[in-house]
Amino acid sequence: MKTSFTKRTGGVSHGAFASLNLGTHVGDDLNDVLANREILSQQLGPIQFMNQVHGNRIALIEEVSDEPPTADALVTGIPGINLAVMVADCIPLLLKSEDAVAAVHVGRRGLVNEITRKTISVMREIGPSKISAIIGPAICGSCYEISEDIYQEVVQIHPLAASTTPQGTFSLDLPAALRAVLVGEGVEVSENFECTVESQDYFSYRRDGMTGRQAGVISL
């Protein structure tokens, strides 16, 4: 079983996308993105990406395809298939058990639509073994400033998401809320967390606007 989280560097992209941008949908040169994905594939093996839409669809993967499924979580029980979730502030959540692995895109909408619980349920249908989780680099509670309306919408469902910026304005701590969801599901949580806004090692949409995407990758 292998897990990894990529950073900005080590690829061929230029400018705002320098240099290991893995997202084909952000305005980068497609040939550069495909070259970056090939660099990663040479390190890890075949990788399945997905077309992420902030929904709650889960795709079961039996083989790696060049046509990415439209989904916000990928699950497989087949060894050797790498599953990737792309982010630039949302949480890259990697789930693993003896029977299956999953890569999950957990942003604000993903937290609200329960993508994590639904993915855990799919994994438990594949096999009953204990699930553990790794939370990767994402925006922290101090940096994710939002409107009061959005704050209230999320905090009503996930109280531990409540946070404030250093200026005292409304913000959301998505990692704290996600940890509570995972613990409530009996999932052991480990951390690979850094704030993507605060660290220049990572792409951050909130910080830079036009930017690339890093990935969390897992295989059985």
C-alpha cells in the first residue's frame, strides 16, 4: 500500500503553474500537464484521475482509463491501481483498509454533501476490515474566510468547522470538521497536514487565483 502527496515542484509547467501542475482544467498547456502526469506515473505506476465537480458521486475503479470519471471520490479493491485526488486548497483525503483504498475530494460542499461518509460506506461494502485515513495539505481554519451565510450553512451541520480569521471575520476549519466525521465513523486519522495558503510549497487557489493542482495518491 502506497500513499503520497505531491507539491508544486518537479514538473515542466511554467509561470503560475510552475511546475508539477497535474490539473488539465486550469489553463495550463495540456502537453505540459500530461508530461507532469507521466513523471508521476513513472514514480508510482498507472494513476487514475477524476473530473471533480464538488458533488457526491463515487466511482469504483477496476482499471486505469484515460477518460477520467466525473466523481469526487475514487475507490478500488484492486492492488496496483493508483487513485488520485487533485486539490489547491480543498482537502485531499486518502482512505485505506486491507480490502480497499479511496481518494476523496473534500471541500466545503463535499463536507456538506457527506462525500466522506458515503465513500466509507462503499469501502465497507467491499470488505469489513478497519479503515484508516490520511488528511493531506489543505487550507487551514485561519485562512478560509467566507461570508456569514456560508458559515452558518456549514456550521449548522458541522459545528467543529467554526473558526475565525486573525481579523475576527468568519472562516471555516474544514480539516477539524473532517476529523470529527472520520472519528465518528470509527476511522483512525493520521495527518500530513500543512496549510496550502501559508506554504509556498503548494498550489493555492485562495492565495493565487490562477494556479495549478497538486494531488494525493493512494494504491492498495
